[in-house]
Amino acid sequence: MSSTGKATELQATMAVNSLLSNILPGANKMRKSNDNNNNKKNSKGTSKAQLIDRNLKRNLEIMDLDTHKFTKKNKIKKNKKIKKNVIKQNELKEIADLEIFKKHKIENNLTLSEKKKLNKIISKNLNKIKSRELDSDDQEELDDVQKFILDQTSNSQSYNKSKKRKTRRKEFKEFKNPDKNSSMDHRYPGLTPGLAPVGLSDEEDSSDEDDDRNDY
């Protein structure tokens, strides 16, 4: 449409609005009210679209966050499983080594290197084996290994305890039955040295005194 046509249309619209304003004062106001309602509807539509867009973006962010958490959780779970498998493999290897060491010890073929490894394994796992409850199929075999380990660590302690018991027993016997040559009078067994038995005759006293004088 040309500029002249637009101007003509605008003038016609203004004339109609002026006429309606003179005849029906409320007509123009109604027209304005309708325009405002349309603007409000358009604004509401725009706000609703923006709200939907924001919600979509938020849902996408939440989905990304959940995906990240899920991936991280799976990674941690996988690492724990790998670590557990490594620990289990090390334990099984140590058990196998202990069986070999046990066999060599029985055959008196335990080398110095094997003895060092045995001591290292014992010091590392002794407390864990004592406190751990095993539920595997190798329970009986592991019990034998545990007994072997405990025997190795307790042999020296048992020897020292036995030696101490023997020493205490000997000291107790010596205290209970002291040497008669050093603690008793040969003439009167059972009496403390220096004491005469009850009922000693005067003759014995006098003879002892005479002997003492002759000595001087």
C-alpha cells in the first residue's frame, strides 16, 4: 500500500473516532480498553512462554546434574569393587605363601628369605586374622593357616613362660625346704640355729661350759 493510501486510511480512522467520540463518548474508551486487554493477553502469553522456557532450562540442568552424580557414583562404586578385588587377591596370595612356608617348615627346608616373608605376613595380618570372621569355603584351610601363624608367634613366648614357671617353682621349693647344712643345727634337726631343745639336762649345760673353759 502506498503512503498516500495509508494517509487516507489514517485520516478516515481519525474522523470515525472523532465522530464516535462526539456521539458515543464511551466508544473510544471501549476501544482503548480492548487494546489494553489485548496487550495484557499478549503480555501474559509472553510471560507464560518465558516461564515454560525457564522450566525447560531448569529441567535440563537438573538432568545434567543427575547424570553427573550418577556417573560419579558409579565411578566410586567401581573403584571400591576394584580395590576390594585387589585386597582379596593379595589375601589369597598370602594364604598360598603361608601354605608353602608351612610345608617347608615341616620339612625343615624353610629358607631365610621365606622366613623373612613369613614374619612380615604374620606381623601384618595376625590381628586381622584373630578378629575376622570368615565365611568362605576355605574356612577350614584358613583356620589351619591361622593356627600355624599363632604357633609361630607363641613358641618363643611359651618357652619364656615355661622357663619362668620352672624358676619360680625351684625358688619355692628352696624356700620351703632350705639347706639343712646352712640353716639347721645337726644335733637337733628342725630347730632354728642357736636354740636348745626343751628339757636339755644340766649335765649337758655344764659339759658345754667345761668345754668352753678348756678352749680358753
